[in-house]
Amino acid sequence: RSEPALADPDYLDEVLERVAAEITENYADVVRLRQTINSLDETIIRQERLKQLVAERVNAGRIPPAELDLASLRLIQSRTLLGQLRSQLTTAEYR
């Protein structure tokens, strides 16, 4: 099969459509990732406050220490996910 002629208007239109679609898709990825990161930032702030409240209750003997472990684990998971999403955002912005 021969290569399409670069001067062929149909071929150029097809290439332009593909490029436009890729740009649109990449832009949507960046917007989605930024929104998810912002939401996760807010979640982490709430989880930090919750962990403090849980620690106070554990120290007062009102709930078992395992509850603090669970709150800490959830915070670690959220921070890990945040790092992964930021990495994906950097990649998406680079494209």
C-alpha cells in the first residue's frame, strides 16, 4: 500500500480531524484531573480534621486506638492517590 499524498485534501482533512480530536481529549483529561485533584485536596483537609478528632477521643479513652489507625490509613491512601493524580496531570499537560 502506498503512502497517502500529503497534498491530498481529503488526507489532510482527516489528519486535522484526528489532531483536533486528540487535543480535545487531552484538554478534557487535564480539566477532569484538575477537578479531581481539587476535590481530593478538600477531602484530605477534612480527613486531617477527622484524624485530630479521633485522636482526641482515643486519648480520652472514648474509642479504641484502632480507630486512629484507620483514620491515619485513609489519610495515607488519599495522599498517595493525590500524588498519582498529580503525576497523571503533569503527563496530560505535557501532551
